[in-house]
Amino acid sequence: MRGPLFSGPLGGGAVLEALVRRLRGAGTVVVIGPLWLGETLAAELPTVLLVEPEERPRARRTVRRARAAGRRLTVLLAGVELPLAPGSVDALLIESVSTLAAPEAAEWLATLVPVLRPGGCLIAADATEDPATEARLAALWLSAALTHIKQERPRSGVVLTSGLAPAAELIRTRFQAA
């Protein structure tokens, strides 16, 4: 399994295989990332891909290709507000968290963690070789009250950071979610 030619280090076979290995059995995976990533993962896992409204024409083509290939892919338009109910997501895959400044990354995680069901998995795929960046990502996962935090380098230049959502009561307390 590989991403398209210009997918960069995240599209490498080792990275995609590591993602599938971590996500297999987790239920439906919600992907906030590029179209190719959602389409590629849908070959192995039931996938919901969230895309920006301006991606609608490309997303329609992606859905047609996925259906023709027998892949389990649903695409939803999402802007600033996520179309996800609190506690409804089994697994969430995001990419390039390391490109965000610390306050923005923490704010984004504060939006994402409440949509996870207790025990749901949050994985970030980041293109980096910097140990300080890896440490910052792990610290963000800790500050977001995630548990069982792991980092893996499936290939040079890529780190996968994952964690599990805590109990619903802890999420409500930590993030003051309704």
C-alpha cells in the first residue's frame, strides 16, 4: 500500500502499513487530512474523510473512484465546525500537527478529543526528524488527557503519535464539554 507519487514521506508504504496496523479493529476511522490519505486507508478500513468545502469537486471524484474500487469511504464537508458529535468517534487520524504553533495545536486537540468515544484512538502523522518536535507532540497528547501514548517511526522522517481517550467524565471535566 502506497500513497500517490507526490504524497511525500507520509505516503510511504511503511507509514501506511503502520497506520493500518494501529487502526485495524478500532471501528470506523475519521481522517482529517488530504483526500489521498482517506482514499488509501479506505482500501483496508472503513473510513470517513472530512474535507474543506472548497475540496468538494475533488472529493466527489475521490468518492466515485473509491466506490468503483469497492472501498468503504464516506466524505463529509467540514469547515471550522466539525460535523462530529461528542463521544461518537472510534478512531481519528490527523496529520501535520507539528506544523502548528503550540497554542493552536493545543486548541485543536481540545476540539478533537471530546469527539472521541472513551478508549477511542487519536493518531497524528507528522513529517519530522526532530526529537524536540517529537517531545512537543508527546507533551500535547499528555496535556489533552490522552492515555497509552505511543510514538513510532515507521520510516525516516515520519513520526506517528497516538493515544487513547480517557473516560467521558474526564473529557467533560478537562474540556468542559456538554
